[in-house]
Amino acid sequence: MKFLGNVLATIVGLFVFLMLFVFGIIIIATVFGSNSEEIAVKNNSVIELNLEHIKNDYAGKYKDPWISILSDGEKIGLSDVINAIEEAKNDSDVRGISILNDESELGMAQRKSLRDALENFKKSGKFVMAYANSYSQKEYYLNSVANTIYLNPVGDFDFKGLSAEIMFFKDLQEKTGVKMEVIRHGKYKSAVEPFLENKMSDANREQTLALLNSIWSSVTTDISKSRNISVAKLNEIANGLLARTPEMAKAEKLVDVVAYEDVYHNAIRKILNVEKDKDYNKISILDYTRKITTTSENAETKDKIAIIYAQGEIKSGEGDVNTIGEGSMRRSLIEARKDKNIKAIVLRINSPGGNALTSDLIWREIELTKKVKPVVVSMGNYAASGGYYIACNANKIFAENNTITGSIGVFGILPNFSPLATKIGLHSEQLKTNENAAEYSPFLPLDEKFKTITLEGVEHIYKTFVTHVAEGRKMTFAQVDSIAQGRVWSGSEAVKIGLVDKIGGMDAALNEAAALAKIKKYNTQNFPEYEKNINDILEHLPFAKSKENFIKEELGTETYKIMQQIKRVQPRKGVQATMPFEISIQ
């Protein structure tokens, strides 16, 4: 036994040593990597715009520097990239920007912001060129801003309009015996509709089609301006699939040159006066952004505008770069409120909503902050339901035309396994000292009294939500209720009905914040700083992601996404203020 104990101790010791060795290598590599020499931009350079690893506006930062070292992911957000493009406009070493086979996870409003930055960059007289082996509609929307667009001769070109697909689970519930008990307010609050029906309700069909048409109108309007093709003609091309091959896309003037990548690079060499057999100077947008973020602060003023990023689903707790928690959000608002050098706050929201209580806690902190200094909201891809809840009391609200917003409504959802339990012979009983002492049980049929009480809670939160919006937007309860009911709106529609003040991106929101604070020169300071411990970070390291990657590989990306949708719904507890459906725009 002693021998076996010694062997076991040796194995454990070797395992611990190996883990410490691996972590030591990671830390040393990260520290030494962060101290590498300053990034240099050579004369006559071209920035290569590849945003494959960028999906958030804000990359996040941590109070503990060691956590920053160990955290995974790119330390650059889209906002940093857009600021870098603005700097590049006046950088004499930069001649142009090349968008080369860029494939990113950015949403439509994010692409709009990036597209505007590239349009502004072109005003300096510098070029933007684009090449792709194939163009999806989302990628083409961004690439269409280029002076010259190249497409591979055997590449694909997708231009057919927008669509949305919603899955319904009513029959699946009946067959499996797993039922989702739904309690909601709002005829458009269709986040729970897939559990109640086998097809879209008329209200859901109405709002979804209106949203798609509004976003498509925004997309075609921007492409029309860049390519000098009428919106009517663009719709004709989409309806007839008249650009389905590279040559057809060129004939319709959606692309300029059908050629291989080497021809594209030779065209750039010609602009730069570089010989064909020589390389031209390139710098990745990520490297250029890293350089700019270390040198761009304005030393002439101490005045600041705080940019507080609220991105992801709203959940209770601390939050992180992918979720909004009351911990980090309230702490950021308090810190920005108390800092005398911070004169105004821009709240950048990119969220489909989530937990209603957390939304209300953040709303309250904004209400307190607004009494001290101005708060301006900048909406990204989404600021819907709980995302709109935390926006509604700001001094001013900005959105892009294709921002998805509104969805003023709430619901409760409770998983019920009682039909399944009956099928497999599982029985459950509850004993209680008082009439309402028992908690909800997923193994018993839903009690009507419990349902009534829960509905009262949903109605209370809905009334609170609508009241907050009415007070923040200076409208009556009836006016808000008529455009609420869980309905989603595009940014352009939201301006017309009073939920948004103006169309514009982050720059417009910052300018408004500066005007309200009566300052002309300022620096920006990003929030939140997340409070995380080592265990929070370890679960995100590469070796911890092997299960996710394995499942994706085995099931395929689309099947994995469906599984994730179901998984996200299952743990939701309490009343929710979230988007009525998930939409993936192709």
C-alpha cells in the first residue's frame, strides 16, 4: 500500500509540475511578447484590413494585470480599429487600405460604422481597394465602399436580399414530453412563440418583415451611393439573381475587375510605384491599431468622456466582454460619475437584452449618473428589450439605420418535464406547511395560481419598463404602450416613433456628449474594468475550449448553433426582457 501511495504521489507531483511549467511558459511568453519593440510603419505602406478575430466593439480590460496577461482573445475592439483608421487618414506613411478576403463576425450596424470610417478615410485622397475569392452579402456591404472591387474569376457573389428563419418546437415538446411554460406580455413578444406555435403569428410576421425591409433599405442605400447604382436597379439585380457569377456581377457594375489575387497586388504596386517583382510595404490593421492606441492621447487637456461598453446578453453578476452584468456596469457608472475629469458619458450598447432585474439596476445607476453629468447612448447592432431598458433614460440616444431596437416587453419561461416524467414512470409529490410554500417544480403540472402570480410579476415589470421609457422619452404611457408590446424596430423606424433621437455612430454620440458637457477637446476612457479571478480566466484558455471545437467539428457549425440556442433558453430564470427572436442576416 505504501508503494502504491508513493507511486500515486509521484504521478500527482509530476502532473502539478507539468501544469506549473505550462503556465510558466504562457506567462513568460506573454510578458516578453508584450514588451516587444515598438511597431514601426514604413513609408509608402498599405494597411491590410483583416478583422477575422474582431467581433466586439470593446476588447475589455481587467483590474488585475495578471488576469489581463492570462486572458485569451484579441486585445483590440472594433472601436479601436475605427479610431486607428481615423488616424491613418492623416498618417503620411500610409497610402491606402486593402480589404483582402476579409471575413468577420461583425454585425450590420458595426459594419456600417466601419464603412463610414472607410468613406471618411477616402476623403483624404488615399485609396481603399478590395479583393475577395467570394463575397457574401455582409462582406460585400462592407467591401462596396472601396474605390475598386476585385473578385476571383471562379468566386461566388451573393446578392439576393435578406431573409430570416425561425424554428418552432411545439410538436417537439409534445413528442418528447418536455414543455416550456410561457408567461408573457406583448403581442409581438415572440421570443417564446416557438414553444407555443408551429408557425409565425401574424404579429411576428409583420414585425419581422418590416425589420428586414428596413435593414435592406439601409444596405441598398449605402451601396447605391458607393457604386452609383440606383436602389431600384439593386433590387432588380437581387430579385433576378443577376449578379450570381463574377462576370455577371461585373456587368451589373457591382464589381470592377474579375481577376486573380496577383493582379490585385500588381494594381496596388502600380499605385505605389513599386516594381512588379518586389514586395510593397504592408501592415496589418491589428498592428497599426496597437501602435495608435499607445500614442494617440491628447496631452493638451485633462477633460475626458467615459465610454462604457455594454455588450452581450444581460445577466446577473459581474459580467465580461461578452455579457452585461450589474457588477461591472454599476461600478463603471459610479467611477465615471465621481471622476471630476470625466465630463460626460457615452454608453455604447450592443445587446439583445436579458435579465429584467439586472436591466433595472443598471437603469437606476444611469438615472443617478444623469443628475451629475450627461449620458448619451450609442446603439450598435442591437439595443433591444433589456438593451433598450438601459438606454431609455439617457439624455440623447443615437442609433444606426440598421440597428435593431425597441422590443419593449417581458416574458417568463419555465421548463416543465411532467409529461416526460409521466411517460417514463417518474412521479413527484410536494409537502408544504403553507398554501404557497412550495417552489415551482418542473416535474409537476403548472399550478394555475402560481401562473397567475407569475403573470402579475410579468405585468408589473412591463408597466415599470413602459413607465421608464415614457419618462425618459417624454411620452405618455399610452404612447409607449402603442409602440411597445415587444415589437422590434430598426433604427430608422425608431427615430420616427420617438425611441431614438438621431441616426449616427459613435462619433456622433461623442460629439453630442461633448456639446452637452460644453467641452471641445477631450480624451476618452474605456470602461468597464472587469474584476475576475484566476478560475474565471482558466476556463477560457485554449485547452478548455477543446470540447466546444470537437462538438462543432462533429455536428457542423449550423447544428451547433441550433444546440446553443436551445441551451441558452433552458437556464433562463425569472422574468426576461430580451429580443423576440434570434436573427442571422445573410
